[in-house]
Amino acid sequence: MFMKGNREITDVQKQFVTKVKVLKLRGVKAFRGWKELCGAYNNVDATEVDFKNIVRDIKSYIGDYDAQILAAVFSADVISIKNYLLFGEVLSDATYGTNKYDILFVSFMGVDYHKRFITFGAALLADEGLECYTWLFNTFLEATGGHHPIIIITNQDKSMKSVIP
């Protein structure tokens, strides 16, 4: 699977790496983030070097310009969506500030039958405002075919509390 002929960077992966690069994260972190969304290294269908090469190509294209504006990015692959449909009765949300731009990393997680944490999706948000959370939850529901979780565990953020119902 690691032979060049068997590897392929998809357009979705290229888009993901581009968005992550705008946030000043390197190809290695993009690769590991994509691996988390896919569940395992053998589901990525590319190597860490392939992701680094995309970052190198982006750097050569845009030069040393910084990120101008990033409102929101959401990502979930087919395996994450299937896991959500199987184990998504309880959805846990975690929000973290990730870098000097104060971009927030939001992950949607659950627990499988073996009591292991699994990732249903992840997002990068500009802020914890009502507009960003509304977009995020609507996008998450759209990605999962409109399947609502029974319980959502959050950090009691005011904006999130008003969006969840």
C-alpha cells in the first residue's frame, strides 16, 4: 500500500491540507489529523511525505503570505460518518484554542461498544460565536444525513447552548 502507484492524494485531502496550512500547521500535523479522521494509517491511502509535498507546493505557490480570513472548516470522512450512525447517541464536543491566530479546534467524539473514543468529525472555527456554532452544527447534521444525537455533552458555552436545541 505504500508503493507510489498504490497511493493517491484525493481532492478532499488536498483541500484539508490547504486549510490546515493556512493555519500555519505543517504537513505532519495535517497527516496525523487526517489519520484521526480516517481511524487508522492504512485508511489514509497516502503517506506523511505526500502531505508534506502538498504543503511544500502550497508554500511555493503563495510564498510567505499569512492567513487573511478563515471563518470555518469542517471535516468528516465516510468511516467517521458510519461510526456516528452506529455510535452517535451520545455526542461529546471539545473545543481547544490551537495557535497564535486563536483558531478553535472542535472535535465531535463518541464511545464505541468497546468503550474506546472515536472521532465523528472535526472543525476549525474563527470564534465561539453563535454564527460559527450554528454553521457547525448545521453542517454536521447535513454531513450525517440529519441524524440528531440523543445527548450532547458540552462545556456549557452560551452560544452552543442556544444553538443545540
